[in-house]
Amino acid sequence: MSDKPVGRPMKFPYTMSAKIAQFPIKMYLQKQWIWKYYAVSVVLCLPVFYKIHKLANSPANVAKWALLKQKAAEEHH
């Protein structure tokens, strides 16, 4: 097998697969600020989301929610 690329890139890639193959994703990831800030924000928000999840799914809250659902179901039937 030869390691040489076959053919040459199109001047204007008109098929979706050619557009994806020629898209400069590496340049976008290196040059745009949003990717760095997105990663930092995810890391910083994970502990907050974990605390909210623990509060919302605590046994007392789950029991309270089940009681509210039961009362609502009794009112409708």
C-alpha cells in the first residue's frame, strides 16, 4: 500500500462528507476562546450540580414528593 494521498482536495467541497473531511477543526479548537472557557465552566459547575442533585434526591425530599404525588392522584380520582 502507498502512503500517498489519492487525488487532491476539491476547490469547493459540495458533498457533506467532503465538507466534513476538509473542515479545519484543529484550528477552531486552538484559536477560539469558547472551548477553553466551556471546559473551565464545566469543571467549576460540577460540584454545584452534585450538591443540587444530593439535595433534590435526599430521602426526606423523595418521601415528601411521593406524598405530594399521592395527594394529587387522590384529588383527581
